[in-house]
Amino acid sequence: MLLTLIVLTASYTLLKKLNMEQPEILRSSSNVKVLNEAKTALMGYALKSTTRPGELPCPDTDNDGASNVGVGCTSYIGRLPWQTLGLTDLRDASGERLWYSLDTAFDGFSPINSDTAASLLLDSGVGPYVALVFAPGEVLVGQSRPPAAQNTVNRYLEDDNNNGDVNYVSSSVNEFNDQLVGIEAEEFIQAVERLVLTVLQRHLENYYSLNNYYPHPAVLNGTSCDSGILQGHLPQSINGTCSPEVDWPAALPAWFPSGSGDGWDRLIWYALASACTQANPGCSGTGFIQVNNTPAPTNDKRAILISAGPIRISAGQNRTFPVSGLTDLLDSVENTNDPDLVFESLPNAAASNDQIRIVAP
């Protein structure tokens, strides 16, 4: 009987503990879902912009669901602008709206490209992040959330998450119930580069469909077509220096050039096969591009684009334009061996962040 009593008591204690913990587990799971929904929406917003790929909305500072803009953002930490993002009124498990911190470099008021550096850090140096989204959780002891303070961040977020600097935390030894998700700079820039490559690929595909050849590139640091080379920058003007090659049928995006745009022209490399120049309509000539580490056949490529990726200072790169050589842009030895038309596609890693896009076939 004594043993039975001990077992029953232990079972009751364990069951009670599990019942107490279950709601917290459920709250955590629910918050992960809404936080990831917010992250997906922010990524989508940045990749839909036709004005400035990579721009993110300003935070909502008056709790109406819309981003608030002044000279730049009204604030770089505030509520998630769910209406601007096309979301429903997202709430965490405690019924609170989400909070959102944005890196100042990605507010859309200044150029954004591969070299745009993020500065938001998590837990003493993890990152950097371009944005963080928070589920504030229930009000804690010592906090109060009257209607007049609904936009006061320290009534909702705790510890280093509420002081408006670039450092944030995911846990604390003090009273703390914030949950968060971040958009890492590396994954963000890679996604923006893929968008840029897709847009430029379509311009080249359209050019070829109309003319049956690809335009010649511009020399390193140049903008005008040069009929004497097969790799360089994507040319912004063609006919003036490569006649009888025709100009672009539709202008390249306003965000593409330096100066008036975001400077992607300096960070995109372009190569075409000698078989596909204006002298060889329909790619009827000889000589194609080879891209190693791609599905076979690897040596039949007509045109490719390469995004340079963020600067690798550790490798000695210098992006002060005009750059002194191709190694300041691209990382792989194979990809920087101009005028050789053999390239390689490598996984993104510390040794290389070149992204290759095969235009055709």
C-alpha cells in the first residue's frame, strides 16, 4: 500500500508538472509559426520591389499596421507593419502584435547591393541580421501596458531588445519572455542577388529572342559595349560602340547603374560564347562557355551572369571603384581567369560567394 501511494503521488506530481508546462510549449510553437510567417512576408516584400531590390518596410510606430516614414524611417524599431506587408493582423500567443527591428541600411532610402553591410547582432555577436521580428509575450512583473504606452518598446520587450541599439538577445538571466526570428544578412543578400540575376537574365533572353545573338560586354569598370571582348560587365549601351549590334529593346532597370541606381552594374559579370555573337546568328559559330560543377553537358553554355557577392576583405578584395582587377569582384580562380571562358559553380562558402546564372541553354 505504501509503494502504491508513492507511485500515485509521483504520478500526480509529474502529471501536474506536464499540465503546467504544456501551455507554455503550445505558446512557443504558436509564436514560431507567426514569427516565420512575418519573416517570409518581409523576404517577399524585399524581393518584389521594382524600385530597389532588397528594400524593407519601415516599422509601424503608431500601431495601425502601416509602416511610418519620415526622412528615412520614423523609427527603426516598432511594430511589424502587417498591413504594408499584406498580412492579416498577426498576434503572438498572448494576443500581442509583433515587434520589428530594421537595419538602417535596408530601409530603401539609399542604394542596396551585394556590398551593403548589415549591423544588427544577436547574443553578443551572432549575425549580422538585416531585420529581427519579436513576439513580446505576456506582460511581466514590473511591466504595464496601458493604451497610452502601446508604442513604447520597453513595455513589451525586455533586456537588450528595448534600447534601440544594434545589439539584441534571445535570452536573459532577468525576467524575459521575448521570442524572435531574424533575417540573416548572408541569406538575404543571396536571395536579392538571385532576383537581380533573374531580372538581368530576362533582359538577355529578350534581347536574343529579338536579335538571334547576345550583345558584347563592357570592359572592367566600363559601361559601353566592346566588340573585342567576350566577358566583362553587362553593357548599359550597345549600338554606340558595337554597331551594328542593336541597343536594348527595353531599358535596363533604373536600380542597375551606379550613380542614379544601386550600383549593380559594377557587381555583375557577364560572358558570352564566341559562337553566339552578332556574326554568328542563332549561335551558329564555334566556341561555347564551360561551367564546371553543373549538370552535363557543361561545355555548351551560350551566356552566363555572375554576381560578385559581398566583398571578402580577408581575401584582399578592394571594392573602391574603379577596381584594379577581376579578383576584386570574383573569388574563384577559375572565374577570374579572363579571357578564358571556363568557369565553375561553387557552393557559397568562406572561400567563394560567386553566384553563377546560366542564361542559356
